[in-house]
Amino acid sequence: MKIAISSDHGGNNLRKEIVNLLNELGIEYKDFGPQTDDSVDYPDYAQPVAEGVANGEFDKGILICGTGIGMSISANKVKGIRCALVHDVFSAKATREHNDSNVLAMGERVIGPGLAKEIARTWLTTDFEGGRHENRVQKISALEN
């Protein structure tokens, strides 16, 4: 598995925590930054992650900003992306099992690092169930056309 990860300035600290988790789990990743705490525009950091996942360069992506909202909206503008904004473990599991989400968004100002790591671990290790959910995911993809 190869992960693309990024944040804006409001998600820098949490991104570093999730990078530590990826290292602990031995998951390959590319960190798209930013490498400073200077204010940046979240669409500029969501785009390379979303495009990298959409074109198959990465299996999944993780995006973090202050709330996760701006990142999730931006990522979902890219065809083929199913970005889920998640702040609890149940939703992390459900969005993988039922929606086959391929990008996870979280908000540093909403949740702490312990919960964020648990959410990311759950999301990264949960498989898509397929079955009755496959038709629904296909209908989501059809909306892009």
C-alpha cells in the first residue's frame, strides 16, 4: 500500500502524527507538506493527493486541515475520488466497508492525535465489502459524468 498525505497549516501537527503512524505500520507514503507553519491554501495541498490517488500513483490519500472540511470538498472535485471527512472510528470503518472511500480527511482542530491515529489505523486496515455496496459506489461514480 502506498499513501499520499498532505495538510494545510492548520493540520501540520496532526499530519506529523499520522506520518509517525505510517512509519510504525511500515506503510510507504509520500508527504506533500507543507513543511512550514506559514498560512497556505488547502486546495493547493489537496490537489496533488487527490490526483495521485485518482491516477493510481497512490492507493489511498490522507488530508488534514483545521476542520477537514476544506480538504474534503477540494479532494472530491477530482474525478474518481471518494473523500470521507471522518472524526470517529465507526465512520472510518463504515466509509471503507460501504463507500470504498479512497481519501480520508480529518480536522486537527476537531480531534486529538490519539483519536486521529485510531481513525487512520482503522481506515487503512478496513477493506471494502463490495456486494450490495458495489452498485451504490458505481452510482456515485456515474454522478461524475
